[in-house]
Amino acid sequence: GTSRAMFEWSERTGVRLRFIEPGKPVQNAFVESLNGKLRDECLNLHWFRSLRHAREEIERWRRHYNTERPQSALGYRTPMEVLTTHAAAALEPLAGSTLPLIAQLNPGGSSSARP
């Protein structure tokens, strides 16, 4: 079943599975909220004609959710705006701090890189 497939996948990939206690959705509030939005804003609005149609509509909703839909928890910004801001801030200290690598030919004929 599904649980066996998840277990086997986690073993293959080295991902540690963690489960919430039964009947305790507040332990996973972010995912519960996302699932509710997906259901209310996408799944309940469509009568899917095929698996392909379902995938297309869900992908359309996902792109909208991540790139166009402002979210109050993110200061009325989109997830993409937040990601872009955090990525730029995280990379800023690294700009200019990397030393150029100079490839040198060793006397033995092999190449090496040094700062």
C-alpha cells in the first residue's frame, strides 16, 4: 500500500519520515492550511475529465499560488517574492569574497587549481 511505498522511498532516498499524532492537525498546520487552500481554490472547483486534466489544473493553481497570489503570512507578498528576497540576502555576503581560481600546470604535467 501507500505506507509501504513511502517507507521504501524514504529508505532509498535517505529521507527521514516524521508523522504527526493521530487527530492532531495543529502539529502540521502549514500543510493542513496548504491542503485546504488547494482543495477550496482548485480541486473543488473542477470536474476533472482525466488524470492529465487534473495535473494541468493543479499545476496552473500551483504556479498562481507561488508567483501571483499574495499571502498574509508573508507580508502580502508571494512565495516567489520571499524566496527571491531571501536568496539574494543569503548570497550577498558571498559576493566579492570568492577568490579566483588559477589553473596551473604542475611540473608533472597535471593541472591543479589554487587560490
